[in-house]
Amino acid sequence: MIRGPTEYVPPVEVEVVTERLAIPLDENEGIYVRDVKTGKVRAITGETYMLKSDEELWNKELSPSVEELLASGKDPLADRGTRGGSGGGKPRDKTRVVTYRVPHNAAVQIYDYKDKKARVIFGPDLVMLGPDEQFTKLALSGGKPKKPNVIKSLCLLLGPDFCTDIVVVETSDHARLSLQLSYNWHFEIPDKNDEKAAAKLFSIPDFVGDACKAIASRVRGAVAGVPFDEFHKNSAKIIRCSVFGLDENMKVKDQFYFNQNNLIITSIDIQSVEPVDQRTRESLQKSVQLAIEITTNSQEAAAKHEAERLEQEAKGRLERQKISDEAEAEKSRRELLELQANSAAVESTGQAKAEAQSRAEAAKIEGEAAVDQAKLKAEALKIEAESELNRLSNARAAENRYISEQNELEVAKAKQMSAIEVEKFKNMVQAIGADTLKAMANAGPETQAKLLQGLGIRSTLITDGTSPINLFQTAQGLIGGNFPPSAKKVKRYDAPSDSDSD
């Protein structure tokens, strides 16, 4: 095998068997390739691939029904009403990898015959079949009443959705009825990653037919035990109780659960109830018309009776109103007479009563004025006493302040005078000098001592301590008694000599 780009001229003994080109593939596209030596088939996706010398494209065969479903190109969810039609798409390239788009809220089961294993893909997703894988085709019941293998599909819708079925039942009095029932259903999936729970969805190939048969059997059993009249009155309750059952409180349950494939029936709608037998249908129609006539007549009679009753009630109310009006008039007349009598009595006693009331009012006003005057006088005296007390208090306080300030001024004056005297004495002492003061203090005693020495008195005087003797005065008296004042004056300034003392 020669790969390009190159230029090759085959010799005469070489034969060009085939020419191959590279096949570009998107990530959602693929091809089936088989190895001619080993026979192994594999799928190539998401790359540009060129077949090798020992490889070839392999055709994947599918069943005609699956081919038809793939070629139809219909949406399993949006085109549910046109499932029976065939598509006019172009034929499938069998060497290309089979792809299928799983819609939202749907599931597709793919079985691998080589590994003996099935896998479930939940939408929205794109399924790409391997060489040994095949779709699990669903053949569901359809139509009214339900017929098998009517709906064919590759994916399983998970709901919620509804289906309609016609069930023929027979009552205990052998009345055969045709019931058209509609069921709301959905699949419960606890965990999409659980392979066992996902595989249970496809455990029953025709879940629609199985569910409709199970519900129809329950409805037939419940209706067979009740007469036609009771079923005609309580059809909805009987059917719901038969399908859903009752709980411990004797209440109708909310759902009917299929444990085999996790299918849940949530509600039942009774669309129509028709007798199958023509005679029964005519009898029912007559009974219905008779019931309508009876109901109409009873309603007319009830309306007539109600009208008569309302008329009698209106007449009674009118009579009662007349009686009450007459009573009110008599009461008003009596009140008028009482008022007239009171007015006459007031006219006769009004003047005296008015004078007495005026005198009483005058006395009351005078008393109140006297009380108010006394209160005002007391308040005035209180105000005068308080003002006099305040005046005296202020005067005493002012006098105390005056005396205190005067005392403070005198103390300050005395302090200042003493300071002045001290300063004056201090200045005089400083001016005279300490020696001068000493000489002045010693001048008198020294003079007297010298006078005593001049007199030549030498004697001793003994006395006790309780009778002190002033020797200075004594000496002065002695000297003053012996000399006249003029001579004493001269003597004080003339110092005595030694010859005079002798």
C-alpha cells in the first residue's frame, strides 16, 4: 500500500486493486472497520481515518423494524400521535456508526451480544452503537381498547403521560357497561446511575398493556359485586377504591405502584360510561328522562311551594307591621298627653320655683364670693408675711455682712498699724545704733554708781527676798535730799574728784 502524497507509476506486472481516501469523521460520526486477517470489527469515531491494507469497511445489519424506526426520523416525544406512519427518509449507510438521539425524559436500552451485557442511556443524549450492540425495541399496546404491538419505539418515555382504555364490565344484576378510562402514569427512578434500577424499566416489554390489563381486572372485580344503580351513583369512588385500594384509615390511596418496572399510576379519569346492550341503553335513557322529569316536577313544586310560603310570610310581616305602627302611634299619643300635662304643671309652679331657684342661686353665689374673698385675703396675708420675712432676712444678712466686713477692715488696719510701728521702731533702732542705745541705757546706773562712790558709802544691806529694796531710788533720794535743785543739776554734770571724796 502506497500512501500519498506521492506519484506512483505501476509497472506492467503490478495491478492497482483499489484506491482509498481518508475519511473525515466528526466526534459524533464513525465507521465500522473490519480486519480481514483476524475478522475483528471495531468502530472508529471522532478522527480522520484511512483504511489500512488489511482493513475494509464493514456493513452493520439491523432488523427491518429498527431500520424503519431509524429511517422515519420522527421525534418519539413530539410525534406520538403519528407513530403508525412510515418515514420517507433516505436509506442508511450501513458502514457508518448507527447513532440515535435520545430525547429528554426518555431512556434507551442497548444490548451487547458479545459481552452479554445491557446498558441504559437516559436522555438527552446521543447513542452510538458498537459493532456488537443492538437496540432493545419496544412493542407497546395501543388503540382503544388496547391492542398489542400497535406502538413500536426504540426509546421508553418516562412520563408523566396518560393512556386511554375501554373496559367492558358487568354489574351484579348483569348489566354490561363500556367504561372509557384514562390513566396518568410515570416511571419512578431513584438513581439513574443504578444499573439494576435502570434495567427494571425494560423488564416488561409492553408496560402499557400490562398496566391496562391489571387495572381492568381490578375494575371488573369491583363492579361485579355492586348493582347497576349503586355503580351509576358512585362509579368514580368504586373504580378509584378498586384500583388504588384503601389505607389503614379507610381512605383511598394516592397511587398504584408496579414493583416490577417502577411504574406508578397517579390518577384515573372516567371519561364515559355506556351500556353495551341496546335494550339496557334504551332503558337507561328512559330512566334518565324519567328522572329528569321527576326532578323537574319536584323542582317546580318546590318553587311553587316556596313562592306560596314567601307570599304568606310577606302577608304576615305586613300585618305585624300594621299592628306595630298602630302601637307606636298610641305610644306617641300617650307621650304627647304626658308632655302637655307636664307643661301645664310647669306653668303653674314655674314662677315660685324660678324665684326660689334664683334666691338659692344668689345665696350660693354670695357664699362662693365670700369664700373666694377669704381665700384671697389669706393668700394676701401669706404673701405679705413672706415678703416681710424675706426683707428681714435680707436686712439681717446685709447687716451681718457689713459687721463682718467692718471687723475685717479693723483687723486689717490694726495689722497695718502694728506693721508700721514695728517698721518705725526698727528704723529708729537702726538710725540710733546699737552702741548708742547701750550707752543711753547704761548712763543712769553708771552715774548713780559714781555718785555713791563719791559719797564714800561702804555698807552692807541684808534683807530677805520678799521685801526688795530699790537701791537706785534710795540713792537718788539720798542725793536729792542733801542738795538743792540747782546744785543737784550742777553736780550731775561735774564729775567728783578724789580730793572731794576724802
